[in-house]
Amino acid sequence: MLVGVPREVKNHEYRVAITPAGVRELTGRGHQVLLERDAGAGAGLPDDEFVAAGRLVQPEVAAAHGLPVVALRDVVDDLPAPR
């Protein structure tokens, strides 16, 4: 499977949806990972670490490519009260 991981674009968002260890795990199981250039920069994870883990260099990763995309979502603060 080919999985795309975009760079987060929200203000003050420094996380990345996958780490080099996660890339290594996926590629070790036969998957390919496309990670957008500088996706890990905000988290202090340079592209070189992802390349060493087996990801493919890609200037941009978009859902328009038809790839399954792994991305971050906002934390939900308003959960319904338990019954």
C-alpha cells in the first residue's frame, strides 16, 4: 500500500502524523510511505531521518493523488457526558 503523509499547515501545529520509527515499521511490512517535504520539521524531525527510515521524497502529498492520507486532527474538547 502507498500511504501519503502531508505537512501540517495549521498555525502553531508542530506535530507530524508519523515518526521515522513508524515509517520504518510500515516499510518493513512492505508498504511505501510518501511524506511531504519538511513534514517533520516542526517536531524536530528532519527529512534525512525519514529518508533513512525508508520514506520517499515528495515535494507535496495531496489527497488528489488518490492516496490514503495519514494526518492529524484537532482534539475534541466537548465530549458528551457519560450516561
